[in-house]
Amino acid sequence: MKKYPFDGAVLFKQSLVKEDRRFARAFTAHLLRYATSKELSPADFLTIEAIVEKTAGENYRLRSLMREVILSESFLQGN
């Protein structure tokens, strides 16, 4: 795991941009766990990877990540 020093919001944003895929994966995992109110299963991690892959063309925009979480089987099944 690479570390980026930052001092303030601008440098923090720049560090996130450098690791956009990693950030997208972590954000998606947290959102899915929150949305389903359960611990994630191995199948959920496959869903997360699929969501991250699907949203790469949209530069992992938060709106696209949230949309794909809501449309995912993990969310729709409500397990």
C-alpha cells in the first residue's frame, strides 16, 4: 500500500486521484456493506470488482458507483 503525504483538502484530493481504482473499490465496499446492513461475503467482493470494472469508463464517478450498488444483486436480494 502506497502512502501519500498531504496537508489540506487539495493534496488529499490529489492523493485520491492517484489511486482512483483503489478508492472506488473501498468506497463501493463500504457503501454496499452500509446499504445491505450486513458483513460482506466472498460473493459480494466479486460484485464489488464487477462494479469497479463497470464504472471505470466513467472514471469511477460516485454517482455511477452508487447506481451500480443499487442495481447489484447483493443489494436487490437484501440478504
